[in-house]
Amino acid sequence: MRIAGVELSADLRLESVEWARLPGERLREAGRNARLGVHGKYPEPPVAVVRIGGIVGFGLSFIRKETAEGMIGTPVYEFFEENGAVKEPYRSLEFPLLDWLGKAAGKPVYDLFRRADAPSAADGVRIPCYDTSLYFDDLHLEDDPAAAEWMRREAEEGKSLGHRHFKIKVGRGARWMDPAAGLKRDIAVIRAVAEVAGPEGKVMIDANNGYTLNQLKEVLRQTPDLYWVEEAFHEDRVLYEDLREWMAKHDIRAKIADGEGDASPHLMDWAQAGVVDVVQYDIIVPGFSAWLGIGAKLDQCGALSAPHSYGTIIGNYVGGHLAGAIRGFQFVEWDEGDVAGVDRSAYRVEDGAVTIPNLPGFGLGLDLERFAKERAASGWRIG
């Protein structure tokens, strides 16, 4: 059977699945946001390895052992739709399977799904990305200028790593500061980071539902050049319509983005109606294969796509592979860090964009000996 241009014989079956959590380390500790406490410096992304026909695929996976047991021996063509998307019952293993399919085809995952008019990875593909590391790392400071300077230095650190675009966590007054004082500091931080980004950089804010409508309006009055406002408050069409009318009246052109948190299905309807501009469902759930369909629908109505991918580090390296399939793809969300045993050296962030490597699968290497060590400590193997 031919899947995404690859001939898959009936003899090819899933031979084994291995799973473990791998130690990760961010560039620095990620602080609080409007809702949650310190996010930490040491994530432990869950990774699965599949073996089929002598080819190893690996990637993020929250698959359960008993689920994997039921998949062993399944003919590989059963896992995929004709276009290469992973069928819904098997999506707990979709990133290892997509990595495997790319390796079987000898192509990057990007090229398996790209539009005919999109550049191929062989020609060099650079996808805009943004530094997503600017959390509430300043709460220990009493003075707003000192706090703004602290966050400015973090943005400058990101700029030294090749970033030009930044997303800033805001909403300090929702939980951690007095509401008025928190809003004042949010504005000071936004201005400081915008200076680092400069006129060519894009600055986004993410309130994690920590603002009221009127608080957001005040922020937009004082920082009118934002590229988007994300999860300002819980998904509410009435409030978004009010916001859009107010922004039009005041000639404020920030985009309205939402979808990471509760991932309301209403957002697709609101995008169709022009109530929101950017949809941000997560890259892991609903996932890459679901995003192929989501992105196509958003393209049809002229809305934009920006899959959320924070929290695993490895998510940095999968979202950009959607960009060839989705015309309105905006940014890769970049959570700077390393994961033990994972070689990400083929990816480069320069001048605000990440290069998609012309390598099979997702273009990542895995030290199988290191993975086996971590599997023995924290995971399992089937098959």
C-alpha cells in the first residue's frame, strides 16, 4: 500500500515500542504565569521509540504500556491515512510513527506534507519562531524599573541566541500582585522587551486568562504595537466582539489569539466569523495529524495558525514541519533547552527563524544507549 508516496508492504509490522522520560534542561528556570507557579528548569519529556523493518522512529508520546501492547504486530500501513496522517486511534504514538515514515521515505516530515507551492527542505526552509521564555521572573523585585530591566536582560539573552520575536507572559495582577500594580508592571515589561525586539521584531503577550476585558484595553492603549494578544481572558465571543470593535475604533491592529488552554471548539467557528485571528491548539493534543485538518480549515477562511508547543523542549522541532502544509502558519514556539540523548544540532535559530533540516523524519538524532539507560530507570519496553 502506498502512503504519502511510500510503498509499505503488508509484511511491515510494528515490532516493538519503548518508552521513557528523558531529563531535560532549559536555559534558565521558567517562572510563574498568571495562573501557575514556577514552571521550572528541568522538564522530563516522554519519548517513545518504535522499530519497524529495521528503521527506528522516535518522538514525544504519552502512550500507556497497555495501549502499546495492543499495537504490537499491527501492519504499519494500518497506522496511516493515505496522505500520511496518523489515524486517530494510533495518535498516542504519532510522533514516533511520523518520524519513522519520514525515515522510510528518506524525507523530512515537512516534505511529506508540504503544499506544491511551498519550498522543499532541500532548498532550505526557514520558519519564523519566537522566544517563549519570558515568564514572571521578576516578582522578587519591588521596583518596576528594576523588574523591567530584569526582563529586558532575559530578552537580550534570547536575542543573542538568534531570536527577534518574543512572547511575554502577562497578568501579574491576576494572582501574584495587586491588580493595579501588576498591570503597571506588565506594561513596563512589555515596553522593555519591545525595545529589545526593535521595529522588525514582533512582540506578543499571553495573559493565560488573567485579564479582564478592560484591563486588556488599558494594556493596548499603552502598548499599541503588539502583534497578538493571547488568552487575554477565558474564551468568550461577546467579549471578543467588544474587543474587536474597540480596537477598530482606536486603530489598534493587534491580532486576537486563543486556543492553548481549554482549546474551545468554538474557536474554529469564531475564526470563520472573523472574531479571532489566530488559533493555537496544542501540537501534542490534538496533535500533528489533527493540525493538518485544522490548518486547512483555517486557511480556507483566512485565519492564522500558531500551534502551542511549550513544555517539552522537543516540541520545538515538530511544529515547524507543519509550515509547508499550512499557508497561514505563523510561528514555531521556541522553548530553549536540551534533552538528554537527543541531538538537535541540525536545527538553527538565526534572525528570528528556525531552519528545518533536510534530514529524514524530524531531523533529530537519538543516543539509543542513553535512551536504554533512561528506559531501565523510568520506562518500559514491549515487543
